[in-house]
Amino acid sequence: MDKPTHPPGPGVWTLLQQRIDRAMWQQDETDASGREISRFLIVNPPETLTYDTFDEAEAMFEALGDG
């Protein structure tokens, strides 16, 4: 994977982990009530997987490497 770019979408993006074939991003955005919402996305071309918790995303990110 070349220099990773985050998936399209609003908010602040942080690259959490990167491997040759995949990257894991955190997306932080504020909802209408002012509450911050975080999502975790794994970009594993051609698919993008979305998780609500870091633990779920990290487990899948590592499992993808076991294949």
C-alpha cells in the first residue's frame, strides 16, 4: 500500500496502524448535539470495514494479517 489516504468523509482523521496491504484509521466528528463520535475504519482494498470500537477494529486488523 502506498502512502495511505483516509476514506472520504467529514471529521478529523488519524492513521492508527499501517501494513503493506491495509491501514486502520480513526474518524472523529461532532454530531448535532455537540457530542464527539469516533469510528474506526480498516481500508483493505477493495473494501473498507467500519467498527464502533477500537478493540473490534484492532482484532480484525490483526486477523486480516493471519490469512
